Amino acid sequence: MQLPGTQVSVLEAASATDAKSVSALADELGAKPETVVGAVFELQDRGLLTVEERTEERVELTGEGEGYVESGLPEVRLYRAAVEAGATAEPVSMGQVIGASGLEGGAVDIALANYARKGYGQIDSGELTANPDADPDADGEATVLAALADGGVDAADIEASVREQLVSRDLVSVSESTERLVTLTDAGVTALMEGVEESETVGQLTPELLTSGEWQDVEFAEYNVEADAETRYGGKKHILRQTADRVKDTLVGMGFQEMEGPHADAEFWINDCLFMPQDHPARTHWDQFALDVPPMQDLPEDLVARVEDAHRNGVGPDGDGYHSPWTEDVARGVDLRGHTTSLSMRYLSGHAVGELEPPQRYFSVEKVYRNDTLDATHLLEFFQIEGWVMAEDLSVRDLMGTFTEFYEQFGITDLQFKPHYNPYTEPSFELFGEHPETGEIVEIGNSGIFREEVLRPLGVDCDVMAWGLALERLLMLTHGFEDIRDVHGTLVDLDFLRTEEVVH
Ligand code: PHE
């Protein structure tokens, strides 16, 4: 019988009496497991081998589990301290026992949560009793942890209820692996006895085979499209970047052009142009990141004068300014932008690309930086979807219509609008969407129509409606994340990054 080379080696290495695993065969032959699997399946098809699949479970200690092997389970430590303190005879104050146990921080909660469950005693109104019949040395969970640390127990030998507890407490992790065990069939033995030779099959067509014309005479190996292959993870765009790209496509499709500009910018562009008084609470270091760099020199003088005038005197005959200090020094200070509305100011003023005539539509999907407290919905930096439309006679309806059209493309059709206040827009409103998992109403953006006090100094004499939307919040609504840190930063699940796609 003639067989391709790998199949011959696998057949010769296999045994009729002693089942061998694919990984053992691969080791023995110095071949890759996926190559051996391919050959094994071919040989199985020819009836020369049998393959038995066996799924094995492995139970391993987690870091926390290992820690308790050293120090003892928190509830066991609590019990020993309670016995020591005489709690087998009468209730003892919880504080006293905890103090004596040496437990600290989260370990205290863990001890208390497991104490009564495991029959070590009762906890009632700040006092603790210890069950004289409990035996901490026979603690089922501790015993399994110790056995695992000692070099392992068979997953099958761990009592189901104990295992369930250990898994839910995150003290052990369970993983599965599939082994394929290979045995020679009678036909395989016969074939080997009669003699098996390596056939000259060619696995890959090469330029040499083509130029020499040899390809006409050789026998090509057949592809086995069912063979197991190693999963390969190539480079891939991060889901957040995919979403940003999709937002860009969507806005370009709606007729918008993209804005660009600096992440670190003069307060002038970030705040002053937006008619934000210099003593506004949002302009303190509590909210924004000021940079210790020289002040920005390059500001358009005329515009600075007009903005200062708007702040001091207001705009129009009935206008009124802020009766608070305004200095150019503050305006020239450089900050990390807290919103990309700084870009809108650069473009609307004509500073970025020259004077703009209505109608115009511009957007950016860029990072902004805020000195927020990190939590499930706030990051210190995030992506803002900035945008504005410049046209005659715009109204809130135009703004709502634009949002409805934009969010519809992401399957979000239940927008809610709430009146809001911004120093730079009037009217203003915030946008909300419903979280697909929790049903909670999540704020996803802020918007409005720019005030005269903003537009006049910029030299714009038609209407401008504008917004800043949070890209991460959009992703929370489309994918059902409850914590923004699930998509941003070091806690993001690797598997998720590998497999998740943003559908177009
Ligand atoms: N700058 C606002 C924010 O960051 C968004 C916004 C932009 C609102 C333009 C109105 C107009 O929340």
C-alpha cells in the first residue's frame, strides 16, 4: 500500500494494543499536532485507525485559592479565633473576634459570608457564636484546595457541591481539553505487515514544479478541509476604533466633512470662544487637565478682541457680559481639550480652513480628556463625536431629526431628549438612550444651537446647531456593556477583542 509520508509515519507509530494520543504521536514524530491530526483522520477514513475523543477537565487553583492554601480560608480563621475567644460557650462581639483573627479588608466579608453557610456558627446582631461540633480540619473546601496544591486530584474526584462552591468563590478554575486517542485497527495491522510505502505525493505546487513541467507527472496530496487546525488570531482593529470608523462613514454618508486639530489647545478655543466665563467652575483644575507648557502665542488677535468684548459687554444692543474678570493670560493657557468643541470653534471662526459659507456640515470623532472620577460610565479620556451644521433658520427639530437619522443607523430608535443648560447653546438638550440589558436610561450626548454670544465674535451670521456625543456610550447601547472599562483599557477581555465585530 502507498500512503503519503506523514500517514506512513503515523501508522508505524500507532499501536493496536496501546492507544496513543495525538499529542504523544506528534512528540514522538517531531511533527506538529495539526499535521498529525490531518494524517490521523485520513487513516481513519481508510479504516486503518480508530480515533476515540476524550474530553478531560482540569481543575486548577486561582491566585486567591493558592493564597488560602497558605493562610487558611477566611471563615476557618474566623472560626478558630471565635473558639479561642470562647464563642462556643456564649456569643462574643464580632469586632473582637475579627480583630483576633487578623482578617482584614475583603477577607472579613468573605469570612462572614461563608461562616454560617458552612455550619461554623451563627452571626446575629453584631455577635458571633461558634458551633462546638464543627471541625475546621475537615473543611471540604480547604481539603480540596490543599490537595490541588499538592499536585492535583482528578477533577472527577472532587465532590460536585464543593467544586461548585470553589468555582463560584473563584478559588479554582476549570478548563477542558480534548484528547484524541488513536489505535491501529486489524486492517491497519494487516497493512503494516504487508508493507506500507511512502507515496510521492506533492503537498504544494512550487514555481520549480511549474517551470520544469514536472507538475504534469506528480501526484498531488488531497486537501482535508475537515482537519483540525490551530486557531490563528491575526491583527485586528479594536472594537472602539471599528465603531469610530463606522461613525465616520455614517456621518460622511450624511454629508459631513471631518475636522482635525490639537489635543492640547489654548483655553481660548476650548472655553473662551464658547462664552464660558473664566471663573466658570468647569474651568478649574478639578475638571480639566492644565499643561505646564508656555502659553499659546498663535491666536488670531481680532478674534481674541471680539471674544473678550462678548465676555465683557455681551452681544447686541440688549446684550450683557459676565461681570467677572477676563484676561488674555488665562485664554492663552494650554489644556488637554475637555471637548472637541474647540475644533468646532477653530473651523467656525475660519481659522482652520478659511471663512465658511452656509450650508456646511462638519464632524470629528476624537479623544477628549476630563479630570473625572473613574467609574463604570466615566473615563479620564474618551472619544467624542463632535458635529455641527451651519445653515439659515435651524431649529431644534433639525437637531432632533439629525440625531434620529444618525442613531437609527446603529439600530437605536428610542432616543429621548431632555432640556439642558450649556453656557454656549440656547436652547440646549441632552440625549438619552435605553440600555439594552439593564433598561436604564443612559445619557449619550449633549447638544444645542449656538448662542449669538458665540457666533457673532466668530463672524458667523446664520444658525449653527451642534453636539458632542460619547462614542463609548454608543457602544454600550449597541453591545449591551454595563461598564465602559469592558471596552476601554487593560481590563478588556481578550477573547472579546478577538471575536467581536461591529456590523455594518
Ligand atoms: N461640548 C459639549 C460636551 O462636551 C457638547 C456640545 C457641543 C454641546 C456643541 C452643545 C454644542 O458635553
